[in-house]
Amino acid sequence: KRQYEQRRDLICSRLDKLNNFLRYIRPTSAYFVFPKIINQPDSFAFALELLDKIQVAVVPGIAFGPNGEGHIRLSFGRTEKQINGAFDRLERYFKA
């Protein structure tokens, strides 16, 4: 449980740095966070672009129904090293 809390805190701190691009509500259960993509309404296209351009896999929000559109799902079930690597690439992607 403590490891998941640490990973959640890590993802949230990394998302805080990207608040011009992704907005989220801090999760209190499960092991996912579901940020809203700012100025990107097509979650499927966005997820494919991240996979293609920076090799970061996310689940498009549309997979959870129409209310999920415009969001992506991120898992904190990965290692801290993998989370940091993905967010390093996300930061470069958004600043490019």
C-alpha cells in the first residue's frame, strides 16, 4: 500500500508541473489518475500521438465512455523509474 501511495504522490507531483496541459483530481483509491487534457478533445488521437512520438502508453478516456473523452488514464502501478522516465518524456513533449 505504501509503495502505491508513493507512486501516486510521484505522479501527482509530476502532473503538477504540467498543469497548463493536464488537470487532475488527486485519486484516493485504485491506482489510476484520470487527468483532463487541456485543448485536446480527442483522447484517442492524443494517446496514439504520445505512443508514437515519445513511447508513453496511456489509455484514452473515450475507452470509458463519452464522459471520459478529453481525458487520459495513467497508472501508478509501474515502478518509480518508469514513471519518472515517462514524465521526463511528457515534459519534453509539452515544452517542444
